[in-house]
Amino acid sequence: MVRPRMSAVPRTILVTGATGCLGRAVVARLARGGHRVIAASRHATTHPGGFPERVLPVVMDVTRPETIDPALEGVDVVVHAAARIGDWGGREEFLSVIRDGTRNLVAACATRQLTRFVHVSSVLFYGLHGSGVMTEGMLPGHMTTPYAEGKVAAEEIVREAQRTDGLRAVILRPANFFGPGSQLFTERPADLLLRGLLALPPDSGKANVVYIENVAAAIAAVSFDDAAIGEVYNVVDDTALGWRELFGVYAEALGVGAVATRPTWLLRSLGACFEGWSHISGRAPLLTRDAVDFVRFRGTYAMGKLAEQLGHEREVAFDAALARTADYLRSRRRR
């Protein structure tokens, strides 16, 4: 039985990571709902894209505790979307933001009477070495990247605050989010396609994707439904489409050739070479071994709990989300 959605009265909501692609979508979504939104980020007041009307940009850095308390004044709901993303960087660079930043934010929130703390985690919680369907009740998998390590540690910090401080938290694990502005899964692949540099191994797996706007809608849903407190939800739109098919949609929209295939050993060898050069040059590598391994993941993710428990369905159908992204890439090609 699907339970009806609860109506949400206007709240004051702080969104961390507000200048990132997901943060911007969440801020816009909540502002459209009539809420007072505080857009918190290190660069909130200088972000070139700006924010919608009635959104208050506030400079806040989760790695600097002294910037957190002033931003929380009068806040009812916190959406924690700040993170360091990517497949390259020092371990401590990731952990300082993802793990330690979460600890700083949770410590500041634990002394306040929040109605909700929405923690945005990742399906990388499950690791990349499993197979089959990953469900919310599973233990964390083997961590191969500092990003995933940080996400697992951050979830434990949130759970501990739930147990000891009564933090009214909910954890979301979005899949690989795509759409306009998604650097990892739309913008960067499109750039590589245009340069003729994108290639996949022959054993590339499922893309396991979710449209950015659907993640924002899921965040809004759990922010106001008390049934979500204490729960963990995967946020996934599709587990059938492969990386080759997804990037094929991009290639067609961009008017370039089919996605190339290269042997796995060759791609990993190239990744190792690029990584070595990056240590010398200080520039991010064009390809990493982690990226090659990432697209070879054979598992998928359970995707029904949000609908079963909260009656929440994705707002943009997957086919429509693909079409919107393709239209965006066509317009980008014409610019």
C-alpha cells in the first residue's frame, strides 16, 4: 500500500555544497516550494550562476567549524550535500571534507532542534567488487577510493548522532547522477567524446544512473516526511542501461562517432601512465585506473524503498530525462 505524501509547511532550510550541480538543483527545488533556503558554500556569495530569488547565499566551509554555527541560526532542516568529488586526489583531501566536514556539521547540529538532517551519501557505500542487487540493509563493501571511504565514515558519524543525540536524520544514497551540470557523468564524458578520447573496456557494466532533478525531488520528499527519519534510501532511476548505451545517447546528440572500445589492460595501463604524470605535473589525469574499474562494476542497486515507504515516485521519467540531457548536449554543440 502506498502511503500519501505529507504536505510541507514553509521551513528554513540550509543546503551545504550549494554551488555544486546537485546543491544548485536542491536549492532551486526547495525555493520553488516556498521555503526559505540558505545556500551554504565556500563560494556562495561569488558563485557566477547566482541563486533564485529568496535564496540567501552564506559563506560556510564544513572544514572550518567556526563558519558553521552562524549559518545554522534559525534553521529547521539541513541538507548536507557538500563533498569532494572525483577519481583523483590525495586521501586526506577527500576525508577532510567528506568525513571530517560531516563530523563538524553534525556536532553543530546536535545541539539544535532540527526537524531533519538529510545526509547525501552515495551508492559507492557498497563498494565496487560486489554483484547482484545492492540493498539498503547491506554492510559497506570493500573501499577502493578515498571518496567511498569518506562516505562510509560520514554515514557512521550521522548514525552515531542518531543514537546518542537523537539527530532526526535520514541518509540518501544517490546512484550516478546525470544531466546538465553533472561533471562526472555528463559534462566530462561529453568533452571527451568531442575530443575523440572516450573509450570503454569490452566488459563495461551498467550505468546505474539517476537524473539530478530526481535526486533533488527525493531530498525534498524525505525532508518533510517523519516516516523517513532513521531510514536509508537508494535513489536510482535505472539499472538496465549500460555505460555504452548512455554514452551512445551522448555521442548521437553531439554528432560524433560511436563510443570506442579498447582492451581493459590497455586502458588501465594508460591510466597508470596518466596518474604518474599527474604526480609530476600537478594536473588531474585524463584517465585513472579507478575510472576504468568503476565502469566495469557488475552490480545494480535496489530502487523501490522510497516508493514503498513514502509513496515517492521519480518526477521525471527516465526516458524523458535522457531526452532532456540529449537536448542539452545538442544545444551545447551549437554554441
